[in-house]
Amino acid sequence: MPQNSAVRLARILLLAALSCSSSIAGAAAAFDRSAWRQDYRLLKRELEKRYSHLAWMASPGSGVDLPRLDRRARAALARARDDAEARQAILDFQSGFHDGHFSPLKPVIEPSSPGAEPPARDLSHDSALDGCAALGYVNSGAIAFSSPFESLPGVTLTADGLARPMRSGIADLGPAGKLALLRIPSFNPLNYPQLCQPAWDAMRARDGRIDAGKLFTDTMRAWYRETAERLRELRAAGARALIVDVGDNPGGNDSGDAMSRLLGNGPVRSAPLWLARSAQGEAYLQEWVETLSTGLPPEATAADKAALQPFLDAFRAQAARLRQAPPVDMSWVWREQRVFDPGAAHSRLVQVGYASGAVDHLEPGRYSRIVSETLFWPAQSFGSQGAWQGPVYLLTNGRTYSAAEMFTAVSRDNRLAKTAGQGTGGDGCGFMGKIQPLILPHSGLRFRIPDCVRLRADGSDEVAGISPDLPLSAAPGESMRALARRTLTAIAADLAPRD
């Protein structure tokens, strides 16, 4: 090689090496490990302040080893070579809680040139079809059974879940008798436009106007009535037991508690509700104070207000105690595990009533409708309770979440039903107030942090999930149809009299 060419090649290689070194140095300078560690410390401090399930997660019963999870996250941040690896270290820490309500939120992307906000839609002249659609009522849940019962011989549908909400049917097992099937795809009334539309027409005829909030409540009441009617139809068809399918049910609202009361006539007790001693907990109590004082409907009578006064006084006193309570140091959760005791000071929890409201049970007729529905949210199902009499099995799987777990837990703990299938997803109680997401300043990661706890009859946190009484999972190579058939057979066998 000529000397000049060799010199030029050497220069090229040297420049490439310098360029590469410069790029590596620049990348290293851009990665700020200390800022990521600060984000991580902030996340832990906020969990200590407001994460309602933290004391449970720090107990041996949760199956989550928080000190080990913390050590792994800190080690991963120490090893991280760039932002992507540091981000993954924090996300792995979050996912280690196995709590679907404690989860990352999508980043907020501001449009470069936001368009003008359209004017509010005038609902006053809308048809029920247009108006319910405009308000977000849509069949967005999984309509079919989570296990394909409808594909089996001997199964006939009584409703397809389209013309009428909720798929239902009868499984004729021959000598083993008939089993009723009811699919509840969601515990959110917005998923039932078939019920919104007649409620819309009734409100228009009654009031001459549409109130979106009252329409939601009317739709929920109609859903309870529709469910009760369906249960009575299935009983009349000769079913000896009922399977309520809440597999793949993502949850919804507190209707999960009320719906359990359609399954029997006995007194049903709701779960105790606990909140973190935090600003969110104080806001929840203050909301009760406002509801019971200035938030009553105009038609509330003096007798209604007198009946509610003791509850108003109790919530005011509780809110004052919470404001005056000394701060609780929860940093112990990263060092040790302790037995779960929600009433202990180190758990930083306070009971604020029940998952059903201010009381855990209320007999119909004890109070006026206004007082009943203010104190006890399941009162909206009065008149539909006890629609089914007989054995009940709840079909669950790992995608049964939130309000569907509330329904399952209340039904199971009150001995209204057995559970079959797979364990639920383990979201438990999520949010009793407005979500205030945590935003980590360096990374921009956003997290929602649950603020409530529902306790099971055995004292455990519902976030642990509900294990089935009859475990049923697909065997290797088994089709979903075969599992569906085996599920019906297993339930029929469980119903068989014991010698």
C-alpha cells in the first residue's frame, strides 16, 4: 500500500475512533443515574403516604416480599446503562406488587396545535338511541360466555346479550338436571345501552328533560330489575342451580356489592372499607359530610335529615380525628414483614364505613328511599333482592377484576355461592375518590395509586384475589370446549347428594 494511502487510512480510523468515543461519552453524560434514583425514592415515599394496600403487601400473607423487591430495584438501577434500563427497573418494581390498580398510565402527549373544543352536545332533542350513544353507553364488554358453553350440545340460549343485555341460557345435562347460565360481562351500567334507551324515554316523558347523572342511576336500577327478571325466568325453566359467569369481567362500580343481594333472602353483610390515612382519605370523609349536609336532594324532608344526622355527626368526628392523627412512618415495609393488622397504627389505615356505604346491611322499608339510598348504595336494588333461590356457582378466571371481585367476595363470604374456575386477578379495591396520579419528575412516568381496602371475612385484603372452591383449568392439550363441558360436569357432581 502506498505511504500516502496508509496515512490517510490511519487518519480515517483515528477520526472514527474519536467519533465513537465522543458518542459513547455523550450517551453516558445524557444518562443521569442519580435522577432515576431520586424518582425511585419519590415513588416509594408516595407509596408510604397513600398506597392503601401497602401494609398488606408488606405482610407474609400477601406473597410479596417488599424488602427483596426493593433490593432488586436498587440493584437494577445501579446496573442500568441507559434510560431504557432504568425505566424498566422501576416498572419491574411496580409490576412486582401484582396489583392491577397500582399501574402505570400512558404518557400525556400534548398536541402541537390543539383544535378548538367543540360545543357541548344539546341532548334536549336527541332520541334515546342518539343520546345514550353520545353519553358513552355501549356494549364494550365480552358478551359471550368466558367458557364456550353456547357451543356445547344441550345448551340453549334464552338471551343473546344483544337484544337483551347479558347472555343467558339453560344447560340440559340429562339425568343430572338443568343448570342456569347467566353472563355478567361488566359491572358498569354504561355497558348496557339496551337499558339506557328505555330509561331515557321514561325520563323524557316524566321530567321533560334529560339529567345524565339521574339517567345513570335509572339505568342501574333497570339493570337490577332486568337481572332479577332473568333469574326468575331461569328458575321457571326448571334449573336446579345457577352459574353466574364473571370470567373476563373487568369490574365497574359498586354495583358488584348490590348484585350479590339478588342471590338469596338472608342478610348480606358488605365488606368493611378502609382507606389510607392520607389526603385522599380525608377527602372521602369530607365528601360524606357534604353529602349528608348540603348534598341531599331538594325533596329530602325534615324527617330524612333527622335520620341522617347521627351519621353526619359520626363522619364529621372521624374526619376531625383523621386530620389530627400523627403521621405514620411506613418505611419499615422496605426492611421487614409484619403480620397484617389494619387496625394497628403501623398499617396507616382507617375504617370509613363499608363497601356498601355508611352501613353494611339495611332492611328494605326501615327508612325512606332518600335516606336508604344515601346511606346504603345497594338500596337501589331493593325490590330485586332474593330473585334467585337455590345453589349458585360463580365462574371466575385470572381476568376477573375489581368490582367483579367485590361481587365474588361478598357472595362467597356470605355463603351465597361457591366459586369455580380459576383464581381472580387480584385487583381488589381501587379508588373511592378522584385519581391523583403520581408523576415522577425526571422520567415522566405516571402511576395511579389505589386508596382503599376491602377486607374479606377471614381478615385478608381482597387484593389477594379469590381462590376457587372448585379449581378448573385446561389440562395440557384440552380445548376450551372440553373444559366448558368438564366445568358443567364438575358443578353437577358437586350438587349430587353425598352418601
